[in-house]
Amino acid sequence: MKEGFTQSMAFLHSWAGLLFGGVLFSIFFCGSLSVFRPEIDIWATPQLQGRGELNRAAALARGLSLLEQEAPESRQWRISLPSEREPVLQVSWQDDNGATRTRRVAPHNGEAVLATEGGRLFARYHHRLSIDDGRTSRVGRWLIGVLGFAMLVILVSGVFIHRRLWRDLFVFRPASSRQRSWTDVHNVMSVLALPFHLVIVCTGFAVNYWIYMPAAIDTLYQGDWRTYRADVGQGAGNDMRLADVPGAPSDNLAFAALMQRAEAVLGQDGVSSITLLDRGRETAVAEFRGRRDDRIAQQMDRVVLSGVTGEVLTEVTSRPPLFATQSVMVGIHYVLFGGAPMRWLYFSCGLAGAGMIATGTLLFVHKRRATARSVPERRLLTIAEHVNVIAMAGLPLASIVYMWGLRLLPQPLADRPHWEISVFFYTWLLSGLYATLRPVARAWIELLTATSLLCLALPASGWLLPGSDLPTTLRQGDLATAGVDLVTFAAGLGLALFTAYLIRRRDTVLVLGKLAPRPG
Amino acid sequence: MTFEILARTGAATVGGYLFCYAAAAAASRVLPLLRSEVVILTAFAAVPAMVAIAIWAFGCRSILRTWGVLIGGAIPLYVIGMWPL
């Protein structure tokens, strides 16, 4: 603008940050939690406690016998094999009316596992604001796209403001004015994790890229995105359609022989799911899908075999270069690779991102407060203060209450995921109402205190369910269940110390002078 | 001032998107790749392009000139992209 480049970047950075800070915080926060989606699922499911070592061969045998027993006549069987991180065996079949029936069981004893939203709530919130259901709506994903764009613009403009980026990184002035030490915290969290922030937002676009920029679909596919999706899926879904009429009964190869041929392509233990069409008939076909937790790329390898002769009908193990690039970028976003160290890196960088957004937004509101003269600006800042406390203190409270709900809601409960999701959003709504009725500073302290107490107490919920208590899960070496308890406890401890620090320092940046009245 | 901010925000968002859409449509007609690959390439290229346009829209001296470049560029690109064969 008129005042020069750096100033206009500062204007863009701070006002866009103020406008989007609350909702961007919520996306970074939920995205960080969804790194541990499978661990939260296990933690919430008592049937998976004491599961022991995973035996994939036994799980496969159990899946086949379950289908034999439930749906011997069905024309379509599907088995999704358990993995170490997602130890649930899922079988589904097509019933007589053409509807798909699904059963999810624990692989070690065949017990039906709890139907729970689990960690998926956080994933769904962060990639579609929990709005879109199925394939009908794109509103949530479009909003996320707009927010991702805003995030990138805020990041890039922030880099332009900081010409002294490298020097600022090593500056921390806790003893100087509070505003300055908060600025230092903001800079450290932004700069240290800047590569992560840029990569995570950009790769996020790689997931639903074709929704956001469909220009080439409009020109080359006449806007027919379904054909495009089929094209890019390399036939997946098309070559596994049931014929209208099943073929005549015929001898089939034994399943073990088919499996062996598939593993010759996909590698030992390389199969993640199996679909069988028209078993025992001339039209028998078997599809084997590869795993995607043993590589970065997310597009699964695939082999389709004739059930009669065992010949390979389709084999997809390579893909065109740009599709392969997209697949790797999605993999970088989903972080199924790299094991626990990589997940912890993502988790901490993601939370640093949430912290960067929180400190930045709070700082800016505080700075404008000191100079705001006009009534509309003061009103805007008051609204921003409330949005901040609702997003940054209300969301963690809603999340921990949701975790309690996962363990406390009755186990046999019709439509349980729906109830779980309601617990999350109603808690958030109520804490938001509460925060608008209380003075902002009080609301901050009270919501943070409640959150830290509920986090500290969360391991106690394990004693209410069979085999889920902390000593038992630790003894069994169940790092998923024990880990969620322990990490939440540690988070509660950290939050309690932080809240105590805020109260003791009467921190003016965070609580905006309500605990410590501003002079004048 | 208000007009200035609106003009710059509009250029950074709607203007940038329409320009990128037109550019992607034009590129899709000339890129010698599989058509499914073109969709990925153009959609990926649009992300940094939109961010660059947004930075430009707020950093430039004259927003009217920026709008001029965006519209002046988008129209021929759109025509190339949508030209019936």
C-alpha cells in the first residue's frame, strides 16, 4: 500500500490473523490431535484392551469363517485386515437386498468392537469442519480451502515482516515487558516450525485439490468430475462391479492360492483388504489391496485376480508422475509413515502452530486495545476477545469433555457416534455462552482451570471400563491406551502450571487487564 | 481507505481465483500430458500462484493497476481455455 511494502504486509498479517485466528487455531489444534486418531480409537474401545500381539493370518481366517457363517450365499465379501495401529477386523458383505452389512470385531477373540467416533471427530473437524456428510456436500471442504489459503497468506506475509527472522529466533526476553516476551514466544513458535506450517497447509490442499481448482476438469472432462475421479483412480471400483447375472457354478482356486499370488505382487504381509465377488462361480474375481502404512504414498497398490484360473486381470503398482506426486504429498499430510517419532514431531509442530496462532492473535488484540479510539474498533476488539477465548479455551475444554464422553457414555447405545459428537459440540457451545457472559479474563482462567482438572483426572476413567485402567494397560505394554492417558495427564499438568502462572503474574496480554486493571 | 481495502481484498481473493482459474483452463489446453495429470498440475500450481497474487494485491502501490493486469490477463486466458475445438 501507500506506506511501503513491509507496512502493508504487517497490515495484512495482523488483520487477517485477527479475522481468522480463532478458527485457524481450532483447525491446528484438532489436526494435531488427529495425528493420534487410531490411538484414541483404541483408548476408547474396551474390547481392544489386552489384545496381545497381532496375528494377521489368524485374523484373516477369522474374517473368512465369520463371512462363511453370516453370509454364505452373498455374492460380495470384503475383509479389511487389522494392523498394529488399527487392530480391528472388519468384514462386510452384500445382503439379499443389495445393501452392505458390516461387522467390526476384535481380531484376537471375535468380540464385536464398540462403534465409536473416537479420534475421527478431530480429523473430520479439521478437514471439513464436521460439516460435509458423505459425498453430497462440499461446503465444509470449501471453507477449509478458504481458511487454508488465508493461513498461507498470513504465513507468507509474516515472513516478509520479519527481515530479522534469524536473529529474532534467538531472542527471548522473559524478564522484559510481557508484551515483548509474548512476541518472542510467537516468533519462536512461528519460525522454528515454519517449514512444517508451510508444508502441512500446502499438502492439505493436495487432498481435495480437484474440488478447489476444477478448471482443467471443466475443460478436459466437460466438468464431469466423476469420470475424472474414475480416471485418476486407475479403474479402482470399476473392475469390481458385480455382473447383473451371476455366472454358472464352477470350481475356484483355493483362497490360499489366490492370496499367495497376490502377495507375490504386493509383498509378504502386504495385503490390507480383500474383496471377493461371486465365489464358486465362473465369474469369480478377487481383488487385493496393498497397505499404505509401509510407505509415504497414499494410493494403494492393487491386484485383481480371476477366481477360477488365478490369472492377473489388473495390476496397479505404478502411477503417472504427477499422480504419484499427489499421492506422496497426501502421505506427507497423513503421516502414516515414520512411526512414533514422526507422529510426535507432527504433533508438537502442529501444537506449536496452534500456539503461534493463539499468541499472535492475542498480542494483536492487546496492542490495538492500547491505541483504539473509535467506537467500532473497540467493539470489534471486544468481539475478537470473546472469539479468542471461545476458540482457544473453549475448544480444549470441549475436547477433554468429549474424551470423557467416549468412556462414560453407555456402551450399548444406539447411534453412539452421534451422541459423542453432540457431547463435543454442545460443550463447546455452552462454554462459548459461558465465556460471553463472564468477564473475558475470568472466562479464560475458569475454562483453562476446568480443562486442566479434567485432563488430570482422565486416567481415572479407565477404572470404569474392563481392562482399561492405567496399571493394567501399562503392564500389558499397550502404549496406545496408556499413552493417551499419560499424555492427557501431562497436558493437564502443563496447563495447570500455565494457568497458575497467568494468575500469579496477572498477565495483561492474555487476560487483557481485567485481573490487573489497566491504568486510565 | 475502506474502498482501498475492499479493492485489495477483492483482488487478493476473487480476482486471484478467477485469474488462476482462467490460467489453469488455458494451460490445460496446451500441456502435452495425460488429461488426468493436467488436472493435478494446474490445481497444484494454483496454490502458490494465488498466494503470490494476494501478497501482490496488498503490497503493490496501485491496486487499480493490479486489477487491470488481473482482468486483462484473465480474459484472453479464459478465451484460450474455453475456445471450442
